[in-house]
Amino acid sequence: MGNIKYNDVIRSISYDQHEILYNIMKMHNNGKPFDCDITYSTGKFYGKFNVETLDGNKAEIEIPQPKFKFDVCPQSDDVVQIEDGKPLPLEDNSISSIVVDLPFVVSPHTAPSILNDNGDKKKNIIFKRFSSYYPWHTMPQSYSRWLKECYRVLKNEGIVVWKSQSTISGSKNIMMPYYSWMEAEKNGFYTLDEFIILAKNRLHSGKIKKQEHARKFHSHFFVFKKSLREKPINYYKWLEKK
């Protein structure tokens, strides 16, 4: 086997989430379709896509539909409804791969700005597209519950593809990707890989009058692995020896 050519190298960054998912499928799921998606929504992760890589090359890729499609708010009849805080309708150690893309928006569903937008498509776009948590601490609580549930249903050596983005609430950065990473390892997952999707454009809220934080133009895709062989790294072990 020859050396890997530069254009064949799978990179940790991309402007296209389908390229990232496809590369994860190839490199970490033996090229097989993902078994399950617990945040399926309208299934925009799956299908045939034309992607342009960072070096300008174009390629047609396909990410097949998962066998198990779940969502808290199903958008089609073939998606099974689940409930946050309740077990998935799957047996322990029963599947090999899961895709998760939980909401990252913090906003009350009963806020006057939500209730009184009169159906204006230009208002509350992020909330309407991604749903939300409120208050903010319900978000890490939910993330923790789903990480534990993913660990339960995954077979040994199974993976979870975990998409996450930082957000702002109460003028503070809520660093959910890094919380997800720490919580995953606390629950026994090994961090197999990390990818970052970059955005050329982002939605902007007209409510913000003074910018206090950098607008987030990136999201994380972590690949967490349930493994009896590969354990999480104990970063604190070396500090304890001093």
C-alpha cells in the first residue's frame, strides 16, 4: 500500500457538514451507514450531496439513511417520537453507531417576542429552526442524559457522532462542546476524534445592540467511542503525582 496523498488526507475542518459526516462514516464506521439518529428532524444529514473540499475539489457523496430514526418532535411518519429523560426504545448494547445534534439555543418558549411575532418569518429564525432550552442549565442536564443513554445502547467499540455548538446566555459563553467532551469522558467514552465545521455566513439577531462576544462561526463534531479497550485519558493523573 502506498503513502496517503495530500488530497486524500481527511482534515479536521470543513465548510460542509456532509463532508464531515461522510469522512466519519468512512474512517470510523467502516464505511457503513449510521445505525441511529436520535435528533433526525427532517433528515438533512442524509442523502446524496455534491461537496466542495477546502482545496477546491468537488465530489458526489452519499450518506445512507439510518435504520432507527428518532426525534422529540418528529417531522414525518417514519420517525419515532422519543422524550428527553426517557430511555430510547432500544436494548442495551444493541447498536454500533448513533448521530446526535441537540439544540444549542437558550430561549423561553413563552417569551413575548416568540408569542407575538405574528408569524413573521424574519423574526426568531434560530429559535424556530433549532428549538431551544430554558433556563440554560436544562441544556447540560439534557446533554448529560443523552450521553448516558447513548452509552447504554451502544455495543462495545460503538461510536456516537456528537455535534455541538457554544452559545450565549445572560451575556455569558455557554461552552457546550467542551462540556460535552468532559461529560462524555466522565461517562466512560473515549474521544476518538474531533472535527470542526466552519461557516461562511451566520444568522444575526437584530435584538443585539452592542456586541460583547465573538459571533460563533464554527461547530464541533466529536466522535466518542464506547470501548472496553481504550479508556479516557486521565489528564489529572500527572498533576496528582506532584
